[in-house]
Amino acid sequence: MPVSVEKLVRLGIDSVALGLDSWAVIGLRTMKIAEGGDAGAAEATLMVAEKIESAALLQWKLMTGCMGTSPLTVSRSTVRHLSGKVRANRHRLAKARK
């Protein structure tokens, strides 16, 4: 079944937004960790724990078919899975910088 251009464009836009949010989180986290202290150590620990948890959950969802069956639905579900946490981290870290 052919995929509509609109769905592909939406996936592209969502992927770019995920990339931009990820860059922001990397920058904000780098600053927080570079400041050192308990807050920097806690952020580094949180970052590693979140990555392990997210990767494990994503693998489980992929293996159980929860992400869909077509390449488009799996891609969209994967971007959605990653975007929520990245966006939340961007908001949390940006708020802490104020």
C-alpha cells in the first residue's frame, strides 16, 4: 500500500523536531554536568538511567509489535516514544537554567 506524502512529511517534521530538542537537551545537560557538584552528578546519573530505560522499553515495544507493523507506523511510533521524554527533559532543564 503506498504511503501518502503528507504522512512522510509529518514524519520528517517530527524527526527534525526530535533532533532539535535533542541538541538542546545535550547542550543544557552539558552545562549542568560541567557545573559539577551534587546537581551535576545527579543529572549524569539520571541521563544514563533514562537512556537504559528508554532503550529497553523501545526494544520491548518493538519485539511485541506495540509499535506497529509497517515501516511508517514503526518509525512514527519510535519518534513519538523518544520525543516525549526528550521534550520533557528540555523543558525541565531550561526551566532550571532560569
